[in-house]
Amino acid sequence: MRFWDSSAVVPLVVRQPASPDVGGWLAEDEVMVTWTLTAVDVISALRRLIPEGALPERASREAEALAAEILRRAHVVSDVERVKGLGARLLRIHPLRAGDALQLGAALAWARGSGAAHARPAACGGGRAGGPPGRPARLTASARGDRRPSFMGRAWMAWPLDPFVVAPGGVGSRG
């Protein structure tokens, strides 16, 4: 089980230099833990790629939908007060941006086992402490052994074939 912030989630849905490494991490450990606001940070990162010319609008929407599907199946750190306190402490010690301090605070809360850090995946009705039990995300390497992960049995990472979004069915390419 690994903690995933937006800098790791984005290369799962948009081909980037980090995509092969991130895909390898996913192949090694399929269970994801995220901060409750990671989805917002992922949307922000994807939308910033549009004016930079790195991602067309349509591809951004497809990547956003795929990221939402992935994050729905992740375990979620949702204790905002605990994370806020840890984030504020980090800001007093390190020169970080607020969003980065909150992501790190969530990772620390999870690593220390505090708050709702061991919540169930949101897709299973969990995502908060005391939610009903659920099944962890099943994000696994493909059977081809080529380190291209699959999501719920569907190959969804097609780095060499698709220049933009690496979504189910290979949609989101230029054109």
C-alpha cells in the first residue's frame, strides 16, 4: 500500500516522462492511498496542461474521468483537521506551498495511522472512518508482463501508442 499524490496520479492518466516509473510502482503495489483533496489537485494539474499546449481539451476531460475512476477506488485520508495541523507544522519547518504541505500532512497522517487514514475506498461507500468495509482498488500490471498496468482488468496505459491520454480503449490522442 502506497500513498499517491497528484504528481503520481497524473502520469497514470497522461503520458509523461514519469509514466513508466509510476506504472512500475503500480505494478509492484496495487493498493493506493490518497488525500481527500487529491482529485482537485489532479484536475488542476490536467487543466494547466491545456494552455501549455501539452494536452488538448478533449484529452484533458478523458484523463480527468479516468483519474476520477482510479481515485474512487483508492483508500482516502479524510481527517482534514489532523492533516491541516500536520500541514501547518510542515510549513513552519519547510518552505512549501500550502497544497504540498497538505499532501505531505496526509501522507504523514496515514503513515502514523492517525485519523481516518485507514478508511475504505470511496467507491465502496467508505472513504471516511467508520464507513462500510470495501474491497481495495485492483490496479494491477497487465498479463503481458510489459509493465503496462490494467484497471479492473482493462489495459489503460498505452504510452508508446497514444501521445496524450492513456485511457481505456486508447482514446484521447491527437486528432
